[in-house]
Amino acid sequence: MTTPYSHRPGTDDHAGPPPGCPAHGLVADAFGGDHLAPSGLRRLYGPEAENDPMGLYEKLRAEHGSVAPVLLHGDVPAWLVLGHSENLHMTRTPSQFSRDSRRWSAVNDGSVPPDHPLAPIFTWQPICVFADGADHERLRGAVTDSIGRIDHRGVRRFINRYSNRLVNDFCQDGKADLVSRFAEHLPMMVMIQILGMPEEYSERLVQAARDMIKGTETAVESNEYVMGALNRLVARRRAAPQEDFASWLVEHPAGLDDAEVAQHLRLVLIAAYETTANLIANVLRMVLTDPRFRAQLSGGHMTLPEAVEQTLWDEPPFTTIFGRWAVGDTELGGQRIKAGDALVVGIAAANVDPVVRPDVNASMQGNRAHLAFSGGPHECPGQDIGRAIADTGIDALLLRLPDIQLAVPEEDLRWSASLMSRHLQELPVTFAARPPQDVAGPPSATPQHAPRTEWQVESPRPVPAQAAPGPASVPPPAPMAPVGAQPPTAPPAGQIPQQRRPAAPARAWQAVVRWWRGY
């Protein structure tokens, strides 16, 4: 563990590791093992961070405790907060840890250039995530008020419709990659519908949204592509408002200008897209690979929303969130934090903090204390929309393909990771081939047909015992038909007798379920 108050990420202390420290002599190794910079600090980028981020977090916890010095892209120093309570304190105390990136000393002294790979994430913009106090309340209020106007039932209808459309594209093949053909597309299809720009949907938009937060060489270009689509949307809605999220932001009493509206649309789109795409893939993987998980789900011991919450503990869509910046000299987790230092919210690490979760294999059913959506005044305002897309979309997929199975051994699954997220590259599955369905109908394992005549099934009536054959044996007399009664007639060939309808309470509950699911 580091010595308390041993400052590293700031600008006034660049000492190397102490004598005898195992950091001496270790360099980055593309083939595994430890990946330490010459300064002795571990990198949050590169092979180790990408291949085994959770393993890296545990090494940092063992070496430094609940707050660890790390290096971002370009070996820029920062602090990674690993402890659950330390993360809560940081996110809930903006007076000490601000979201205003203009406080970052590394930006002010020029050591982080404007074209840094993480620039789309940290470059200050006129949006609520970079504001505190009254500015934050004004901008955040516009976002939360607009989110509150979203028709959740209407959203579920779109989720079912788009889920059916996506499944129709591969249901006849008997196999599919659920990441590239379902998880990566459903959130984008739903979110651009909510924002009011369905005409902008394309594979390029999907890939640009995912690329711009990875810290790649093309991240800045991808950000410009996404902003181009959003700026066009703002111009259209300023001229002709509609019933959509973009129009509500344009018309909000907070008086956002066009730049503020476009940047907040980008914030909502990218945050909702990336988190939900990862969440869908992670839930599906757990359903397909963990027998206990699938048994609980199919046996009714766990609902799909509960399965989503368990996944938010085990595989949060964002592993980290960058960043917070120290307002002044302070202390956190035994470390001396200098004014202007950068800090990273360690979501995945906090979710497995031994202080709050000593047994990582224990079920967290019913517990929402995870940090998957951060915390404090900057907690994700659209998390319920993400949950709705995930649980409704997965429900629709499993209804369409109930026999779905993983097509490869679990150990063959691969992930790619960036500073903020870790997502499954592929999730290949097999299933019985099925014909497409009407996208507007309820998801089902069988194609929808025209309603058939209601039918009734009755147990056969007992046949009286026959007496032994003989001359004295006579058939019992036929019962007398009531006066005026019509003689019984056999149903026409091919017609099935009428079935009794379900009891009224059952019909009412079925109607409620259909209404809630959006079909």
C-alpha cells in the first residue's frame, strides 16, 4: 500500500517508486504480466487494462488501497477511486470534487493537448455534466424535465417493434451474433426515435457513437460525425417543433441555446446508447452461460428486471467515468489529492469492493446500491429508459427465440475495453430457424395468424357399462328432448367446438401485461 499522503498524480511530485518496489525494472509487455510505466504507475490503457480490467483494479487495490495513482492515455497522471464509500463521497461532494474540466492542471499547463484521444470526454462543453451549482441545476433541470415527458408505454411499443424487426433479419438463419445484430442496434434505434431523428439511423452512426468514447485516433472524427447529425436536428426543431426530446429541450423555459441543446442531445444519446448496448449483451451472456441465472429466470424466481439489476452489479455497462477534478488540496482514501488533480469514478471496482460485497458470487437480488449509473447530483438521469430498453428488448428476443443456445464455449468469448467501458465483441448463438413476424405484433415463438374461432375442450362423458350380450339386453331409452328443442347437430367437418374464455381476472391481468409491454 502507498504511504498515506504520498502525492503522485499532481504536478509537484514526480518521484519514481521507492527502492525495493517491484515496479523497478517492469515495463509494458504486450504478452501479459504487469504493465507499469517507468514512473512505476499502472496504466489505465494498453494491453493489461483492455484484457483484464478487473484484475488490474484488484492489483491497484492491493497496492494502494481504495484510491490509486494511475496513468491515462499519453501517461497523463490521475487518481482511480476503487472504494465504494470513497466513490460515493466523491460523487456527492461537488464542492470538493468538481465536474468542471477547466480546473484540470494538466490541461492548463499544456501537458494534455486539445487533440488528446480522450478529448471528446473531458473537453469542457456548455452541458450539465461539466457544471456545478446553479448552472448545473438550470441545465440538468431541462434534461430531467424533458426525460419526464417521455411516454414510457410508447417507448416500450417502439422497443418491441424494433426488437421484432432486428430478429426478423436473422430468425430464418438459425444462428446469429447477438452483439452486432441485436445489442448494438436496438438502443440506437430506440434513442434516435426518442430524440426525434429516426431518419439519421445508420451503421455509421452506430459505430461512431461507440468509437467516440474509446480514446482511439478516430474518436474526434467520430464525435464530429455525431454532432453533425445532432446540429441538423436542432435546426429542424428550432424551425418546426415536434413531440420529441429535441423539441422539449429547445422549448424548455431554461432557455438553452442551440449549442447547449445539441451538446445535451449528444450526452443523452451516447450515454444511453453505450450503457444499454453493453447491458443487453451482458445480460444475454449471463442468461446463456450461467445455469443458475437461466434457471432462476425461467423458473420464475427472478424477473427480467431483477436479472438486469444483478448484471448492473456484476458487469456494469461503464467500468469507469472520467472525471472529477479536485477543487483544492484534500484527502481521499488515505491519499493526498492536490488542487487540479483528475480523478476517475471506479464503478466496476466499487461494485466488488470487499467492504460492501465480501462475497462477489452472492446474489444481489433486490439491492440497488451499485454505482452502475454513478451517484450524487450527476447520477444518470435516464437510467430508467436504459433499463426499459434492456428488459423489454431481451424479453422480446427470448419470446421469439426461446431455444436460444450459445454457439461456442464460454471461454472463447472475447471483450474489448476502453477507459470507460468494456463490451463483448461477439455473442454467437444458435436456435431453431423460424419465419419472420409482423413487427407490430407481440413477440412470439410462433408466427402470428388470423384469429381462429374460439374453441372448447370437454372430457368425454362416461359410457354406461354394457350388459352381457343376450336376448334380454335392450338399450337404455334415449332421454326425452325438451319441447321445442332443435335436434342436436354435429359440428361441420374441420370446425372445433367453442372453448370457454378465461376467467375475468385472468383476462384482466393478461391485458395489463400486454399494455405494459407495449403491444
